[in-house]
Amino acid sequence: MLDFHKNHKLLVGTALFGFLMLSTFVALVPAFQIQQTQPLPSMETFSEEELKGLHIYVQENCMSCHTQQVRNIEMDNTWGKRPSIPSDYYYSKQRQDLWRQSPSLLGSERTGPDLTNVGQRQSGMDWHLLHLYNPRIVVKESIMPSYPWLFDIKEESKIRDTDHLVPVPQEFLNSSTKKVVASQKALDLVAYLQSLKQAEMPKNSSVSFIPSSKENESVDDSGEELLPDGENLYMNNCAACHQADGSGLSGAFPPLAGSTIVNDENPETLIRIIMEGYDARPEYGVMAGFQETLSDEEITAIVNHERSSWGNAADAVTIDEVKEIRSFVNSLK
Amino acid sequence: MNIRKFYFSLLAIFAFFPKVVFAQPTPNPDTSNWLASPGIIGTILLIVIVLVIAIFILTVKASAYFTQLQSRTERNKKIEFGERLLEMDKTEIDTVLEKRRKAVSYRLSGDELGSNLEVDDSRGVVAAITHEPSNPLVDEKKKSPITIDTPFQLKKMITWYIGAAVFWLVFGTLIGQYLGLKFIWPEMDTISWLSFGRLRPVHTNAVFWGWASLAMIGLGYFVITRTSNTKLYSYKLAWYAWWLMNSSVAIGTLFLMSGINNGGGEYREYIWPVALLFAIGMVLTFYNFYQTVAHRKIDEIYVSNWYLLGGLGWTIILVIIGYLPMYQDGLGETVIQGYYMHQGVGMWFMTFTLGLIYYYLPSSLNKPIYSYSLGVLAFWTQMLFYTLIGTHHFVFSPLPWWLQTVAIVFSAGMLIPVVAGTTNFLMTMRGSWNEISKSYVLPFFLVGVVFYFVGSAQGSLQAFRFTNFIWHFTDFNVAHSHMTMYGIITFILWACVYAILPKITGREPKQIMVGMHFWMAFIGLFAYMVSLMVGGTMKGLSWIEGKPFIESVILMQPFWLWRAIGGTLMFISHLLFAYNFFYMTGNQRKPMLNPKINGPDMENRETIYPDPKNKTVTF
């Protein structure tokens, strides 16, 4: 009966049939099942621009360095306010066209940051354009490639009103008379990146992180509530634009070192800018608000870091002041 | 800590309520004792094994001389001699002593050397003449005295398959080396066709589908005909497949560089029309192999052919499942991606290469495989366990938790086929350890087999949830994939190429070049692997501690430099290998003169006949 070593038909047939059965169990059935997942009610379809941007994202194979999955472990809390769920991928992971399949957005390497929530974290268009033109303009240590082919270099005289100028510092340009203009492709890609925000979960859903056991212990030891590390938070949330040394980037992002707003005795303006965003000065890019992403403790820690670093020497703020301003900001809505 | 208890309770809950838990959060583990976690200790132990083996190879070479002095036969001879003396009678002893007296008083005349006497090798026993009879560094390697008479068509085809593979190896690793340098100098170029995202799949696909696949199939053709004791079913089909596969990799490379990408899923970046070329090549090859086995002239199917046929058949199914679109929207694609990328490695490269070892290892040692049954056990468990573990690439992801658990459990189960295979190979080698220092093929086999155990076992440990905390998404993955695709597959393929090419072409590579190839590849791989493992671990720990992301980029810089250094050594070794390949295949000796044996009349192939040139025995 079981003469596999003499009967090649039986041998090959059994091996292929067995493999097919196992594959059905472990790949086909779960794939069919999970494909039925519906999107969250709060999710929106892509605009045409964003969809084109997604295709450029795939064309440049950004997935080889950037993941788009917030795992359900606490260390991934940096990348999103909740773990990713299958619904999150309903619109982004559709077949692209006849030739190309659904993009592998989840990724397997985090050589660069996770992008699940990058639209929330990094909302400024100018930042994205500068970063795509040459990442080292905004993050000195970055090893991401530059994408100059998504931009046009034009003589100053030939620039039209409709062109989107990118405020590239002179040291990153060869010619002093030429300017960098974002092509439609770059604008599409940025539109896609800006659209990357975690959708709100419906109420009474149970998807959340359990706080790490380690932090709980540290609270127990000291007996009092500790503020999170302000420098870390600053590096994660602010340094991409304002730079690690608070020097900003001329023509794009204002410096915080020596800033009158940061050093103001009354921290209200500073805290409100962090919460609500800022677009009052035309020479700088737009800043988006962080009231959704940062807690009161985190904002307090960041403000205190900014007010005590790089030569700044203003008084520390308390968490109660921040809470007060937040309730005031909420009352304006 | 309580972590383990916690896992157990989690596992228990998940086992019973799979639906409730699809995105259960898990707290960070306590990392203060990370060094003591079983996954990490296991990995370190495994790496140490490789180091020990390397040292072992070196010491074996050095001690070969001393062990010979102390060998048992030597002692036995002395005892025998003593006994013979005791048994001798007086006249015999006198004769011996008289003989000795004459010998001792003999004096040289002074003109023995430098005389005009002619040196004559009347029996043709001198294979080579050297002016340094005692090389102080390494043992003189054995020449391979037998040549295997192979039909010209088969020989030509194998040469071309391996030749194309060598090209893709050099091309693919050149790209890999360039990518490695980009981690240190990201501004090396700003050309879209050479940007990191586009080139990365060029590297992986070229070495997968170009180098490893073509080399495997080429070497497989020899195994399948030889062990079926028949000629190949169709040379024509084999050539069609050669063209299809090569053009698939060439076109795919151009498409990827121009930005035409199937969607970034690893190892299926070629769009389907390009992959289809390769798939047709695979189907032709499978049909050809199958028919050759079906027309075999012996009763049994040798265990190698189980693996070759299994590998080909499974991979065809795999590629079809990987490219069909009906279930690949949303996370359906991700389920398939985990399945596809892992089975690409496991069912194709690993399975097929194991089949090659089952033939080339015993034939290089000139003895049978240790156990046929172990090979069969490993075959079925390979199919059962390997197929189920793809999702371990997505631990803690939004994929169903039960699927992740199945993957982790069966990843541990992979130890069964791995231990069965390793035992089989090592037991086959047992008793022939001294051959290692005398052969340029066996060190490649030994490294490949040891890495088979180490790389696979380490992969099982890496699938655990704790190790995923630290290593997932870091450069450790890159180290693991090079440890396996390079340490196992590539080293074994090299061993097979060096084992078979000289025998079918009659031209041996220069030993010093093979030695340099071996050591540069080995040391390079080790530098590559260890640097990324250490760096990847530090990166993961920095993430767990919640440090800013950019710090993990900065801390990786020295490790990326070491990776590039290791990569350079590996790349140079590939150039040496390419040189050796051309040396082995160029300017071949003419096929032997007996017309009966030449050609497809395979039944007479085993006939022994004298080689007119040097009177070695030719099979």
C-alpha cells in the first residue's frame, strides 16, 4: 500500500495533495475569511490624489523600510493610539490594477519609522516635501534616500503661480538662481502620507494597549506620579521640524531656542500652539495641533523640556495649568 | 518573572476563545533579564556552535600530522614486531643482523643526485610534481581521480544552468553590496533606478530566482538522471525552462528598477506576467523531472528525488496561490504574504537543496547515506510543519491570533525535520572527519549542514513571542535570512558545484582559489551576521525602552559598517567562485574515446575502461 519509494505517482500525488490541503487550511481559508472584514464607519475612501500617492508609495517600494502596523504590544504605542485592526486596511489594500496586486503595506522591516499614523504626527506639507527632496534637510542622521525625481528644478524666472515651491535651504542646492518645485507626483505622495491617520474606533470597542509592567513599578517605587521623559517625547514628536537642538530650519520651521513664545513667563500661548497648531507667520510652514495625540502629562513634559533647554530658562509649568488650558480650548469648540 | 505564566494564561485563553482575542494587547516584557530569555540564550548557543565548528576545521587540519603519529595501527605494528622477534629462531636472527651490518656500513658514492640518470614514471602513478613537498600551511588536497562520463548534452546543460546561476550570484550580490553601502552613505546616488526601495527586491529576487534556483535545478538534473539510472526525459524542455527562467529574472529586474512592482510583498515583487514566465519554466522542469523518474531503470525512487519532485511541485502550487487575486484584498493579502514568503524559502530552496545533499554528500564521501528512513521522516515532517508556520512573520499583527499561535507552535515543531536531517548528514560524515582536511568540497558541506541546524533552530527560537518583542522589524531579520539563504543554501550549492563540475568536465579548480573562496565567504558571512544580530538586538531594546526612533538609527551605524565589510568579503569570494567556475568549465578535455559509452546509452555507463592518458580508472 504505502510503497512511496517504488510508486512515483503515489509519492508525488500524496505530497502535492497534502501540501494543497495544508495550504487551504493555513492560507486560503483564513485569507478568504479576513477579506470579509468591513471598514470602520469613521473611515473615508481615498481621494483620487491620495490613491495616486499610494501607487507612488508602492512604485518606490517604501514598504521595504516602513511598516504600517501598530502591533498590540505597548512598545508600539509610539506609532499609534491603538493597535491596528483588519478594518484599517480596507481601502488601502485593494488590488491596484490588472497588473499589480494589493500592496503589502504591513511590511516586515522598520528601518524607518512606522507610518500608520504619520498624517497625524507629521501633518505639515512643507515638512513632507522637504523630507522627500532630501531627508537630511530635516533629520540630519536620516539614512532614507532622497527622491529628487519627484521634483523639478526651475529657474526663478520660469516659476508660475500654480507651482508649489519647496523651501530647500541653499546648502542643499547646486545653483543659487534655481528653485525646487514639487511635481504632481510629489504632491500626490504627500497627500497620501497626510491621509495616514488611525480612524476612530466605535465606542465600547475593546482594542487598547495594556500599560507596560515596568512603568507601573516605577510609579510604585517612588510613591508619586512621575512625568514622562520630556526629551524623548520632544525627539519623537517635535524634533523632526524644530530639530533636536531647537534651532528650527530657516524658511520652514521656527527656532525654539531663544523664542519669546517659549520663554514667555505665561506659558499659555506655547501650550495652545502645541494643542491647536499654528499658522500665523507666512514665512514658516503650517503646524498642526497635537491635542488628540498628546496627553496632558506629555504636553507638560514637552513644555518643560523646551523651556529649560538650549539656553532657554523659563519656569516649569504644572500639569494643572495644562489641564486648565485644555478645558479652555475644548470650551471654544 | 511572571511573563511566562502570563503567556501560558494568555495562550490558554486564546486557545478557547479565538474570536474575542484577535487584537488582544500584550504588555512589554521585562527586559532587565533579556539575556536570560530562552530564545536569546538559544541563539547565542547556536552561533557558538558555528564558531566551534570553524575552529574545529582549523584544528583538524593542524593536528592531522600528530594524530597520524599516534594512530593505533602504529602501536599495533610495534606489538606485532615484538611478537615476531620472540618467535624467530637463531639462524633467522643471524641473517637479519648480518643484513643490517651491511646496511649500516654502506656509504654513498657521492653522485647519486645530479647524475644523468633519467627519471621514469613507468607505471603512471605520479599525478603531480611539486617542489614544496611539505606545504607548511594546509594539507595537499586530494585530486578527484575519477571522472564521471556524462552525456555531452547533459553536461552542456548543467554547465549552462550553473553558469547562468553564477552570473546572477555576482550580479545579485553586487546589488546587495551596493545596498549595504547605502546604509552608510545614503547620498551615494540620486538616480531613481538605483534608489534603495527599488533595488532591494532586485537583490533578493536575483539571488533567489536567478542564483539559487538555477543552480539548484542544474545540479538537480544530474541527480535525477544518475539516481534513476536513465537519461533525461527531454533536453529540449530543459532548455526552454532555462530561457524562460532567465528571461523572467532579467525582465523582472528591469521592471523593478523602473518602478513596476507587484505590490512589495517579499519575493513576489515581479508582476504576474513576469512571474508567469518563471512559473512555466518550473512546470516544464517538474514535468521533465517527473517523467525522468517515471522512466527510471531501477525499482526504487532514491530519497533525493522525493525532495526534488516535492520541492518543484509544492513551489508550483505556492506560486499559483501567491498570485491568484480572489482572496488578496485587505488583510487577505497579508495572510498569503506570510504563507508565500516562508514557503518560498522552505518548500523551494530548503526542500530542493536537501534533496541535493542526499545525493552529493554521500557521493563525495564515497559511501551511502546513513539512514534512508530518517530522510523519509524529514521529508514528510518538512511538508507538515513548514507549511503551517508562515504567519510567524506577523506575530502581534492584526492577523488572527490563532493563526499566529499555530505558526509559533509549528515553528518549534520544525526542530524534528531539522534534527532528523542534521543527524543523517553528520552520521554520514562520521568516520570521515579526516577527509575534511583533504577535500575542498567537504568544508562547504560541513558549514552548510551546521548552518542547516543552527539557522533553522535559531529561526524556531525567533518565532517565540518574547524574541519577537526584541527582534521583530530590526536588522536581526536580515541577519537570519542571510544565515539561512547564504549559510545553508549557498554553501551547500557551492559544495555541490565543486563536487560535480570537476568530475564531469575533468578540470579541477586551483585549490588555493577554492580555499580563498571558502574562507572569505565564511568570515564575511560571520561578520555580516554577528554585526546585524548584535545591532538588531540593541535596536530592539532601544525601542522597548521607548527611546526616540532616530537613536536606533544612530546606534546601528557601526554595525552597518561591519555588515558592509562582511558583505565585501562575501562579494569578493563570489568573484573567486566565478573564476573557479570558468576554470572548471573552460577548455575541457575531449570526451573519452569509447563510442559505446559516449552518448545516451546509459546502461553501459558504469563500464570501467582505461584512460589512455594517465591510466586512472574512469567510471
